[in-house]
Amino acid sequence: QVQLVESGGGLVQAGGSLRLSCAASGGTFRSLTMGWFRQLPGKERESVAGISGSGGIISYGDSVKGRFTISRDNAKNMVYLQMNSLKPEDTAVYYCAAKSDGFWYSEYDYWGQGTQVTVSS
């Protein structure tokens, strides 16, 4: 029912910045809890950040705290991930995700196809 499309990935040098975007359709966006996940090469998917329907921050992964910022624009059905001070170890496929409830512990129901972020040294 909900479709998510990520964009904004690419190649960036270490220390640089990148902004990822996720466009949502097929649902009532303001009712969705949104999150960003990433999958590092050869590793399991990990949580990066979560944000409530009203814009409250749910969580940040320890490895990105102080460097990444999640935000949303409910008027545009968009969620963003601003990534600063990028490191080579941030290289991963980044996924946008959504869920209908606001429980931090529940599983996400919808996923985008992912966008590649590569940080060079």
C-alpha cells in the first residue's frame, strides 16, 4: 500500500556531506513512523534513525549520532537524512522504511529499494 523511493545517494569524499531523500506515496504520510536503515558490505541491516509522524526523534544509531540528522516534511510526504562528516565506514546501501504504528519496538512494514552511498578516502 505504501511505496517508498529513496534518492540522493552517490560518491562523496571522507569529511563531506550528503542528503538523502525518501518520497512516500499510497498512505497517509503524517500517520507513518519513518526510519532510515543501512546495510554495510557483508553486514546485516542496521538502524540509522527513526522519526515519529509528528517529527519527534525516536532514535539514532550510536555510530551516526552527532553526524546524521533525520527530518520530515509532512506537506511534501518526504523524509530526509542529512549526513555530515562522512567516513569510509558509512559506505552502505541506505533504505527508507515506514510503519503504521508509533511503537519504537515494532517492525517496519514498508521498505524502499535503497540508494548507494560510497565514501572515499
